[in-house]
Amino acid sequence: FFYTGLRADEMLSLKKENIRLEDNIIVVPGTKTGNALRYVPISPKIAPIIEEKTDRIWTLHKSYVNLLREVKRLTGGVHATHDMRKSFATALAKQKVDAITIKRLLGHSVNDVTENHYIKRDFSELRKAVNNLDLTELA
């Protein structure tokens, strides 16, 4: 969760075919908004874990239940998985990643005519933001 910015329902809906190791991306199916269908780079920090699990990858429901149980145990139920998504966005902002890139990674809409129609961005900006992400700096 920390290194993807995915919503819990997005993580739970992932299938093996959503993980494209050859491109080092996660294809996130649209679940909440029209912008939710997106491509999220796989952070080098979690790539080995994902590669190791791709043959049996998404028994995610069990992983998610275990994660929730552990978060509740550690925090007394104060935090939720959505807090990890907030931490993802906060860490990107602390690295001075621009708001548009953060929105694109999170699947939020970008309601800016200039941004949507005139400025051309490529995937390398998203990859750079995720590759530089270090959530240990939030502690």
C-alpha cells in the first residue's frame, strides 16, 4: 500500500494480469472515478516482493485482512489502510513532487484545461516520483 498509493478496493481487485513485470507497472482498474484507471510504476523497494509473489500473487484478501489486523494491533485501531494512501501522497509532497503528478498517481481528477490539453507529460515523471519515494522519512 505504502509504495503504490492504491485504495484498498483497488488493491483487492488486482489480478495477476494487472502486474506487468516486463514494464515494471501495475495497471490499476478503474473503481472509483473516471481517472482511477491508471498505470502506477512499481517501486524498486517493492519490486522483489511482487516478483516473488506473481505466481500466487493475489491472495490479497487474506493479506489485506492480516494487514488490517496488524494495523489495529499496533495502533489500537486508530489508523486505517487509507492512512497509507495519505502517507504515500504526503511523502511525494515532501519530495516536492508537483500536485498534478501526485493526482495522477492517486487516480484523482485533474480539472485544469492547460494541464489536460496543452502540457504533455510522460510516464517517466510518474516513475521518477515513485522510484524516489522513501516512506521511512515520514517517521
